[in-house]
Amino acid sequence: MTAHNFTMTLIFSVSALVGGCTASSVGLGSSDIITVEGMINVWGAEPFTVIVLHTEESNTYVLVLDDDERSNLITPVTARVTGRVYVDTWRGQPFAHLDVTSMDLPDK
């Protein structure tokens, strides 16, 4: 196999894998509630910032918060977050999102 054929095969395989994961994850229903613990931080630059939670297992979730929750959050902070997980895009790529239903923060 030539280098060009190998590269094209690799690109096709990765595209199929990402597309397949996205397509199968998009169907997640409201019962897909998870609880994760990790470090909450702000990623990006204004006006394109997102609040993310990064776990010790190297999983990262974009947190979907209402305006009050977002404005009262002081980062970085370690927290336990529960919510509905689903796949959406961030910066043009498929990314795990967590629609937050509850968040346990340390006492101030």
C-alpha cells in the first residue's frame, strides 16, 4: 500500500468513526442522565466562551447552564454535576454537552 493510499484510508476510517459516533449519539433521549465530577473552567475568548467540565478520566463536557447559573459560577472550581448528556457542536466539531439539572459546588 502506498503512503497516499494509506493516508486516504486513514482519513476515511476516522471520518466514518466520527460520523458514526455522532449519528448514534444524536439520538440520546431525556433519560440519558449522568453525574460527573471534575474541574469546571471557561474555555475560549469573548464573546465565544463556553463553560466546560473536565474529568480525571479526560472526558470533557460543555455545560449548558441558564444565565443565572452561569453568572454566579466562579471558575476554576471542582464540582459534581448531573444532567442530560447529548452531542452538539462546538467550534464546528462534535462535542459532548451536558444540560445541567443540578450542580454540587463546594461551600464558599
